Amino acid sequence: MAISNVPHVSRTTAFLDAKHMVQNPVEVFERYRASLGPTFTFHFGGAKRAVVSTEPEFLQHVLKTHHGNYVKSHIQTKHMVEFQGVGLVNSHGEEWLRRRKLVARGFTPSRMASMLPLQIEVLDGLMARFEADAAAGPVDVYEHMVRFTLGMVGRSIFGRAATDAELQQIADAISEIQAYIVEMIVQPYLIPWFRITGKARRYQRIRREADAVVLRHIEARRATSSVGYDFLKLLLEEPFHDTQSPMEEGQALVEALQLMVAGNETSSIAATWLLYLLAIHPEHAARIQAEVDAHVGQGPITAASLKELEHTVRCLHEALRLYPPFWMIDRIALQDDEAAGVKIPKGAMVIPYIYGTHRNTALWDDPERFDPDRFLKPAVQARHPFAHVPFGGGPRLCVGNSMAISQITLIVATLLRRYDLRYERDEPVRTRPMMLLRPDGDVPVRFVPRA
């Protein structure tokens, strides 16, 4: 079967785009979306042909209705496995399901509520440095959000025993390795050169050093009884539903690192884009401040008060629409199929292009405009369920999406009840898509104490 009814980017043109793909693949995809329409085919690095689509019907077919026919591509099953091993993120079938059931126990409302005091404790501890930096002038929001979420997510996974230096080492290793994986994806013809020159060995050394940090905590936790609750406790003590035995050490290592990747980077990036948008749209920052004043005041933030911050969450959803951390999803078709009128042959790569879906003019009026009221309940109910999928969709919906929303809401409520925001540049912040959609460079915002 051949791919049909889809405009095609030639292999030569895709090869010539490889350098730009390394720098900013979203800009390349957006250029083709503007000229070719919502669905087209593209050769990664001039090699693997992929169907790229922003149609919600296509996304729903691949991610939900016929999800069993689509597995994660070599990006995650080969390149990520090389550095992370096989865990929840890149496993399939029964093995994926048993891991999912176990990890999902950590994201029940009661368990998330039990971790909230620890997250507030971490955030309060980080605010002292933030307040000092904010008093001195504009701060780089991205730098501070990385610190905030690294502390909150890291302590949620490893508990209070993890040091700031250890968490930073793990986060730096993840960031460097992801940049290297992007190079392998968009320039696969350079992989032999990376091995010859020792570049591949360098990143394996970085991985081993980060693994050693996590293994020390696993060994220490096994040797002593733990108090309280964190994800490492769950991974080491909760039994699988089928074997009634907990994870082995190697499995716990992989899952802890994958939780760190997904939790820290997703939350820090989403919080950065949200604060940036609020700084250039002060009318919505003011609405959030009024909401926080009414439901939280100057007292302690609780799980119940976070649920009352409805406009804050709408602003977050709109930020996730404009800047989805997971800007695309990759899959491989196991059998011939047809999605939204596109014939997909066995073995073809398909890419639900989330960034483009969130800017599809057939789904969103004036899609570049920041308008949180798009997420009022009637508007949400009127839209296609796969028009807004920042955390993916179907059975493989991000297992920690509710915790990410809670953490970001907590951060924004903490900051905006103390400060007004002012963006410090005339030009907008550009994107730097890697595995996730980061800002390109710093995001300078002035935090002005509220009267």
C-alpha cells in the first residue's frame, strides 16, 4: 500500500532541511503546513518517510480508536532505550499495561494531596532566592521554573534525602542526552561518525553517572524503612498486579528517570510559557490575582483552594495550546490502515503534530491570540476532543498530567499573589523544540511586588 491523498515533501528537499531541523523542526513543519495543508509527508533527514498531520480525526484514530495498530517509533524504542532503558514511556502491550497500572497508583487524588505539603515546603524554600533575584531586577523565568520544578518533582520522586546537587546532575544529564538524541533523529547519517569520534561514548558516560546517583538512593531506600510517601517508595514497595512482587532495582531506576524527564521538563517548560504569556497579557494576570485573593488570600495553599482557581487553569490550558511541551508524537503502523482518508502502509511512521493541531484555523479562531476563555466549559464541549491534546490522548495519555497541572497552578498562585509581571523585551520569545518545546534563550520578566 502507498500513502495516498497527501502532499509530499521530496527526499532531496527534506535532506536540505536537515540542518534547519536540528535548529528548529517546528519552523520547518510550520512552513510546510502553511504551503501544503494540514497533512503532508516528510522524510526525516532525507531517510524515513512520515505522515505528519494536524487533523483531530487523524490524531484520534492513531492515538485512541486504532491505537493498537500504532507503536512508538525508533525515536523512543531505539534511541531513548539506548540511554534510558525500557520503561513505561517506551514499552508496549502487556508489559506497558502492568507498568502503567502500578505507576498510576501514584497519581490518585489522595496520593497527590499527600505530596502537596512536601511540594509547598520545597517551593517555600526556593522562594527566598527568587525574591532576592526579583528585587535586583528582571529574572529569567525559565531558569527559575527549572529550579522550582526540579526541586518539587525531584523531591516527589526521591524524597527529602535527595540533594539539590544530585537533582541538578540528573536534570543536566537528561537535557544533554535529549539534545544528542535530537541530532540522531534528524541527522541519522551522522550516527556512525558520532560513534567513531567518541561522541556517543561521552553521552553514555553522562548517563552512567546519572544512573549512579539514582542507584545510590534506591540502595539506601532498600536498606532503611522510609517515612512518608514519594514515588521511589511506590516503585520499590508496591507490587505489580499480576506477580504481586515489586519492581527490581533496574526497573525502578528506569521508571524513576523517566518520571524525572516527563515531570520536571514538562512542568518547567509549561510554567515558563504561562508566566511569559501572563506578563504580556496583564489583564489575565489580574484576573488570576483576584481569583487567588478570593480563594487563597495570604493563608496556606491547600488542595481544596487549588481546585477553586478555575481561570488560572484556563490560562494554563491556553498556554499549553500555544506552546505544548510535547509538540509532536511519533508512531509506527503495524499493519496497513487508513486514518481520516489517508492510506497508511505497514511500517510507515505517523506523526500527530500537536503544535500544528493547536494552531489549525479549522479548529481555532485566530489561533495565535491568547484567549483563556476558549476553555470555558461550553467552548470545550463544542470542540473536537482531539483539538487540544497537550498531554497526548487515548490510553497513553500522560499518566502525570493532573500532577503537572496542580504543580503549575501552585507555582503561579504563589507568585501572582505576591507580584505583578512585566515582560522586559520588545521581541517575542522564540521556541527551541528538542524532545520538548523549550524557549530559545532566557525569558526576562520583572516581578514587581504588589501594593
